[in-house]
Amino acid sequence: MIYRIYNYFKSQGIGCLLLPLTTGIKYVIDQGIEDYIELNKLYKIDSIPLAWKEFIDSEVNNNHKRELGIPFDHTLAYYSIGLTGLFEELGFEKGKQEYLANGRKAFIYDKFARQALQDIKPSAVFVTNVARMERAFVRAAREKEIPSFAIDDLFGVPHEPLEADLIFVDNDVAKRNLLAANSNLKIIVSGNPVFDDISRSKSLIRNNAELLIVLQTGIRNLKSGEVRQFDKNFYERFFQCIQPGFCNFTKIHVRFHPSMKEQVYWEEASNIVIDRKSKIQDTISKVEFALGMSSTGLYEAYLAGCKCYAFEFDDDFFRLPIRASGHISLEGQCSFAFEHYSQCENVREGNSIQLIYKSVKDALSNN
């Protein structure tokens, strides 16, 4: 998402620097992008107490996700910045207990963000809605009177409140959610660059009665912030509820979230296959129907014109801006009716990146 914005701004002659974090670093590496800021080179390692260093090294060795394609030096810098900021704020023992209780949510990045902005001297800061370091950069920008911009990924329910001077969202539901949390925010419904191509593909004709089922790892409680993970029992019960309706479809594609282990939760049949295409959009473009709960993949299918079955949990849980096809319990119990689908009727006008670019340019001109 943010790279598309970065790339478009550069194409318009705007000087930009990209700082990818955690899984974002794998994306830029996979895309062959070379002109980005490496976190480990931006971070200036000061002399720290030996006990701090030993604790940080231990946590990095225990938590580095090599299988996700994240360089070790990046993980080391990420943890070093967050933990040294925490220890400086609370002291080592109290900071360590805070971290052990809350994990990376306890990291403090403000000192680093201030130093980074001092070194880079940007005219503006643009972040995603992910918490912690991104919010630290927005706070540091405000201290230095640097305009800040943020883009919400989907539905206006970030882990932490957004604080940027101007926020871009995909849809009206996201705007309402953000304003309910903070009525003073300045928000533009711009669309999301990730979904532009998907929405424009809606003209494709799909009358093949094929169904895509999008599985996810869990669901987030919007009040507590906790994520309820779905286990084998949940999905076995879920498929028991929906499989009787499979007679309406010529082929069923089951797609697992990349972090999930593939398992057969259903009664095996010749028309049910596991979808292993590298891009979900390749499958979306070929199916007439899609089914799921609150995954981004299901929303992409909706924007692309698929007839979608979206199951909702109770009000406290995250949900898509799609008319629900039915309720689902935290145990996987639901009811499925073939005729109760939703379909996006309107093709979005314009281009979200162009609108974002114009809005940022106007805001900077008026600053």
C-alpha cells in the first residue's frame, strides 16, 4: 500500500525516502527495490548497559523470524530501538516486566523517531495505520511542526488511535469508525491504492458457479484488542455448517491465510481444492462467488464484483463493510443460505493515488 504511494510520488518528481518495517522489508527485497532506508543503518547504537544488551540479544535470537524473510540486522535494530526506549523511560527492571507482560506493544520509539527526523529533515511524514513506530514518527513530526499524513488500511479500526494531520481511508465505514473515536480528525475518503485495480476488474463476466472460501487465523475483539485464534474444532464445525450448500457450486477453492497450516477440515470431494496460487487476485478473477468472515481477501473479492457471503461475529468483533450473509459464533457455528449473498454494484470512480497525491500537495502548499 505505502509503496504504491511512494512510487507514484516519485514518478511525479517528488523526492521520497521509504522506511520499511518488519514484514515490509521482505516486500521491498522481493520486489527488487534498492532505494530504501535500512533501519539498522538509520539507528545509531549508543553505549548501553551490559544487562540491557544481553536481554535484547536474547529476545532477538528468540523472536527473529528468518522464515518470513526479515534480515537479522533489521530485527536487531527494531528490538534495540524499542527496548532501549522502554528501559530509558521506565528503568531496566520495570521496563523488562512491562515488555514481558505486553510484548512489542510496550516498545517506545519516540527518541529514535525524533533523531531520525532530525537526520533526514523531511518536509512531510507519511505512515500507515500500524501502531507503535509509525505513531512515534507522527508525534515527532508534530513536535517539529512537520506535516503528517496517514492511510488507514481498511475499516478505521487501528490497534491504536491515528494522530496524523490528515488521514486517508478506503470507505465511509472507516471514516465513521475513526470519527467515533476522535471527532477532531481530518479525514478524506480516497479509496485504497491496493484496491484500485481490483475495483476496475469488476467488468469481468463470471457465471461459472465457482466458489472461493477465504480462511483466516482469528478475529480481533475491538474493545479488548485481543485476537481470538481459530483452532481445528472451529473450522471443522464451520465446514460442517456450510458444506451442505456446496451442491450449488461447480468447484470450491479453499484458500488458507499464509500463516496457517493447510488441513482438511471438510468432507473430501472431487470439486474441493486447496488454492495455492501465489496471488489471491488470480483466483478472484476466475470465480463467481466468495465466502469468508472478515479477511481482506473477501473484501477484495467483493470489490471485484464477486457474489460474497460474509459471516459476522457479535458486535464487539471486527467486521467487513459488506451486508452480512449470516451470524457465526466463536465456536464456528453458522447457517448458510445460497441466496443470501452481497454484491458490490458500483464501480469506483477515479484513482486513489492521484487523489492522495493532490491532497498532500495541496496541504503542503497551504502549510
